[in-house]
Amino acid sequence: GRSAAWGCRVAFSELARQELRALCAAEPPRGQPQTLRFFRCQPEQAEAAFVQALAADPRSIYRKEKCADAPYYLNLDGIDAVCRFTGKVVTVERVRLREGGEGVDS
């Protein structure tokens, strides 16, 4: 397709992939409530969803010009991803559960 012209290549750090697998595990950690609605037990789907969202480069024009080196945060299904854009490659460096559970806006 033509998407390669404007799209970004998405990479996951080994750490982020491990964290994503742990977050999507059936049992939530340390007695926390299960917060994932869509990606529970489905780390592959979670990874694919982040890839799809990040490949389109969701950053604003302002962010691209003024904050290109700043980490970019993306939240899907209660999972916060810390991402870094370097040219046409975006790397998901860390993932973690959104603090405070449901309904917290960044």
C-alpha cells in the first residue's frame, strides 16, 4: 500500500513487549482489579493495536515540530505506552497500567 510514504515503522523494546505480556496476563498483579477490557489475555492484539495507532503518527503538528524529542504517551484500554519518535521509526519503550484505573483523563 501507499501508507509507507507517510507511516512510521513501529518497534517494541524487549522490555515493553515483556511488560505488555505481563499486563495482558489473566491474573492482575498484587490484588489489583482487572482493568483491561479488550486486551486481557491477548497481548498480540494489544501490540497490533498500538502498532496501528502509532504507525499513523498521531502527534500534532506542534508536537512534531517543537517536541520531536519528547516522549509521546499513548493510552489504549487502560495501558499507557511511552513512545519515542526518531525520524520515521517510533519505539515503544515502556508500557504500564494507567494509574487510578478507569475514567482518569491525562
